[in-house]
Amino acid sequence: MNTRDLEYFISLTEIKIFSKVAEEFNVSQPTITFALKRLEKEMDAKLIIRHRTHGELIVTDSGKQLLKHARAIIRHFEVAKQNIENLKSNKISIGLPPIIETRYFPKIAQHLKEEKLLGNINTFEYGSETTLDALKSGELDIALIGSINPMEDARIETEEIDQIPFYVYVSKDNHLAKQSSIKFSDLKHEDFILFKQGFVQNESFRQLTKKNGMHPILFYDLMKPIIL
């Protein structure tokens, strides 16, 4: 199977016009037609049919099934190419959620520098949930990730390095600032600012509010200006 044929097929299911797909890839229209025929022969199934009346392209059930796998194949193929490129250049891709990066990576970076390995690191800064997905898909070689529960996944090896409590930050003028400790239920009438999607703190917050029967007012995306 040719990965280029899969790329043509994916585009054809989205654009649904042979000539435009050919234009997108800078090839002739027969090239797209022959690619589809090769795939249909390999799959022994009709993948796309043309509506007789309107000339519209319709993806068959077999085509939809192939489409799902084709996208995964192309994604994994790109990851494989990147991983091989990293091996040739002696590069390692590390995922570092911003908060974890600030807390732990400076110490790690110092050791890497001493061993003259810092130049072999490519870092990617995402939230823990997004980083975990990238790690599972093979886009990252290693990652420091925050998690609510122990991670059990056959695709990755994990090791716990620390445990930290859930912190809530308030203004110094807030009445809660005078207390040495608080219960989460004490925050029932407070407004909250959370991180954008992909951060494990949001899931912690969701579970805590559910447990305490709270429906707080939220202002999401800590990475953008917020007007209250």
C-alpha cells in the first residue's frame, strides 16, 4: 500500500472533486483516479461512488472504515519519520507542561548541561492532558506529566517522582487569605480562573466541585487577558 494513495483518498473524501484534489497535490486527475482504483483493488471493496443524478461523490461504509485507519496510518507514519530524524540527529523530544517545567526542569536542565546533552533536547510545552496524548501517539519520546490517578497504559512506562496538593490562590484582601487552611467547600461562593483546555488541574477542579456539590462561576484560559 502506498501512503501517497492514502493521502489522495483522505483529501478526496473531504473535497469530493477529483480535479481539485489533483490540483492540491499538483498531479494529473488520472493520478487520483488510479490511486483510488488501487486502493479499491487492495481492499476488495468499493470505497467511493459517484451519485448518478448529481455527480456527487459518496463515501461508502467501507470507505469510511478505511478513512479512519488511513488518517491514523498517515499520522503514525509522520511520527515515525520524525522519530527516525531525531535518532539520526541524536535529538530527544520532551513534553513539559508549563507549571511542571517551571518547578522541575531547571534542575534537570542543569544536569543535562553538565553532561553536554542539553543541545540534544527538543522541548514542547502543553498541558498534561495534551502532553499525554502526544506521548501515547509517539510524537514525544518522554514527558513530565501531572496526573490525578496512577497511569496504567501498556504503551508507556511511568514512574512517580512527586506528589503535590491542590492549591487555590486568592487575593491578599480575600477573607480566605487570613486562614491557614481551607476546605474546598469554603470556596462555594468564589469565582475561579482556570487554565485553558488540556491541563490536568481542570479535571481536578471538576472532580472537587462535583464532590462538594458546587456550581462555580468560571473564567477560563489563564493564558489570555481576563476582564472581570
